[in-house]
Amino acid sequence: MADPAITREPASEISADTAVVRALKRLRTPQKQRNRELGLLLFALVLSLGALVLVQLGVMGEIAPGYLIAFGGLFTTVIAVHIALRVWARDADPFVVPIATLLTGLGIAMIYRIDLAIGAEGWDAASVRQLAWAGIAILGCLAVVIALRNYRVLFRYTYIFGFVGIALLLLPIVPGLGTEANADVWVSLGIFSFQPGELAKISLAIFFAGYLVRTRESLSSVGTRFLGMTWPRARELGPLLVLWLISLGIIVLQRDLGTGLLLFGMFVAMLYVATGKTSWVVIGLVLAAAGAFFASRVLSYVGGRFDNWLDPFNPDRIEATGGSFQLVQGIYGLAHGGLIGTGLGQGRPYITPLSQSDYILPSLGEELGLAGVFAILLLYMVFVARGIRIGVAGQDDFGKLLATGLAFTIALQVFIMVGGVTRVIPVTGLTTPFLAAGGSSLVANWIIVALLLRISDAVRSRPRAVIG
């Protein structure tokens, strides 16, 4: 009989062998989610490169490989994100990155098309800057995916993120940092300018999620039953009223109607998810309507936007400084595109002011038509639906609120911009996510992509993990 002391292996060696076996099994297991993502990424690449080729053929009548090669280099960074997900987040949602990639590629194609029309070259061309910023944004997404192994650590720094968010919103009014523009939303650092509000929305989303997790019991406590809804007590309205006043301050001090509406809407949506009370949504809508009415009567620039919205085709409004000329040009561009569009490179989107940024959707609508606009809106709808699904599927309250808040932020931003350029609502100063020219917006939205990826991976791989 063998001596047990000789045949028995040390416990450390057994555990090490078990860990190795588990790692080998994980490597041999087919990564269905990542394989699906890779196929969608290749499809996004084909569509984006096809759009660039059609732009060159439509404007120049020939294919110039230089910009196509540069765009191909950008796509390698997206593949790097895909490889990182295979290693560090194998269970992450497979649709988020391909959709963001395709929207970014279509935006770059349209910006490039307008640059060709106006003769912009080199660093003066918005498409070159957009390509560079897209690379930075995707690398930022890659860094967040690798560095943020557990998104729940963000919960520990709830109030720090709140402070950072407020500080970012205040940066444009700091003497020496703000820039001269229609709205005080830009900060100049000498070599480049950026919109701190784009990063502030992420910081504040983290703050709102952490704050609501801590206070949801008091906010969802029993109140007065009226009109089939449970209404909160007066003392529970404090957080909502404070954020409403902050939003009004942004509108008044920075002349930034879009950011004020976006932050307030995001908080109301997250408040509804946290408490389940429809009354919070009703109160939020009433406060938003009251704030808009107040701003339209007190602030001339807000009143002017309401006048442009109500009577845009009035010749006096069209010819006035800050009038409805831009809105009317965008509407005519959409009408010119019709159902199937004029074709990439065949329209005249460049005659609309800010056709590369604020009015990039009418630019795409003119050359891709109503069908193309619907396809783009469907991409946004799927992106938002995946984000909300990530939030609803999780049992972690913080992750649920954060994912839902980030997804709703994208949805609300798209609604505000699309509604503005199509005259559903007054025009505001936000950017269309992923599409519009602007480095700040690209970086912020790709960070949102990274956070959704991390949350979705945690939901699938550790579904029972909750915050204690």
C-alpha cells in the first residue's frame, strides 16, 4: 500500500492545476457573442468604406485611396477593442460596438463629402479632425474596457463624480477658459477646444445612479394617492427641484438650452427607474414645460428659437440675424432627398450652415433619403434598446440605473437633435451622437459604449452579484 504522504499532492498544486484547466476550457469554448460581434463589425466596415467610395465617386468621379487607407487604420483600433473584449469581457453585448462603429463611419463619410465640396484640406478639413478624434475616442473606449475590470468601483466615488460633473459644467464660465460662441459651452486649452458638458453628462449619470441607490427607499416611500398615481410628499421633491434649478442655471448663464434639458431629462428617467413612480415623470414634464416657458419669455435667444420654430417660413424670420434660415435650409434639404435620396456626393448639403455638425442629419437625409434616415434612426433604436436591456437584465441596482441612464441619454439627445432639425421641437445646441463633427461628443459617447460593455459583461457572467 502506497504511503499517503508520498502520493498526496499539495493543495496549492491541485488548485493551480484546476485554475489552468478552467482557463484552457474557457479558451476552447466558442465565444459566440464575440464571433457575432466580429461579423457585424466587418459588415459595418464594408458599409462605411462603401459610403466613402460613393462620396469620392459622386464628388470627384474617381477613387482616392489616401483617405480610405486612413479610415482603414481607424478600423484597426475597433478590432483592438474587439480583441480586448475577447480577453477581458467575453460576455459583453455584441451589438453595441458594431452600431457605434457604423454610425461613426457614416458620420465621417458625410463630413468628408462636405469637405470635398467646399475644398477643405489637411487639418483645416473637419473630416481629418473627425478621423483623428474618432481614433482617440475608440482608444479611450479600449482603455476603459481594460482598466475598469469591475464597474461597481464607481459606486464608491458617487459624490466625487457629482463634484466633477458640476465642475465640468462650470468650466466654460471661468474667465480665460471660455470661448466666444452663441452658447458658453466650449473651453479652449490653447491647442484645442472641447465641450466639458459632454463629459459632464457621464460623470453626472454615475452620480445620479449612486445617489438614487442610496436614497431610493425614501424617494419611493408611500405618498398621496391621486388620479391613479402615488404622488411623493413635498419634502421628497428636493432633489428634483435642485436639479431643475441647476438646469435653469445652465440655460440662463451658459445660454445652453440643450444641455439643461438633457441633464434634467436624464435625472427624471433614472428617478422613474429607481422608484417605479409615474408621478415623478409627470412632475418632471410639468417642471420642464414651466422652465421652457419661463426661458422663452425672459431670455431673448430662447424666445427667438421658439419664434423660429413656430413660424420658420416667414420671410422676416428667415432674413433676420439668428433667424430660421438654417432650419428652413435643412427642411428643404430633407425634402430634396425624397424617399431614396440624391445619392452620396450628388446633393447640396453644404449650402446649409453647420451642415457637418448641428445639421448633419438633414445632410444625410438629402443624400440617403427618408429610407436612409429611418435606417439611421433604427440603429439608434437598437443601440438604446440594448442599453435598456442591459440595465433591466441586471440585479445590481447601481448597474441597472447607470446602464438605463446612459441609454436614455443617447435616446434623449437623438430626439432633441432630430426633433429640432425636423421642426418637431425648437432647435437646441446639442450634437447628434456619433454622427456629428466634434471630438468631445465622440469621446464621451465611446466612453458610454465602454461602460455599457462592462455592465453587460458583468450581467451575463455574474448575474447574482449585488451591492451590499
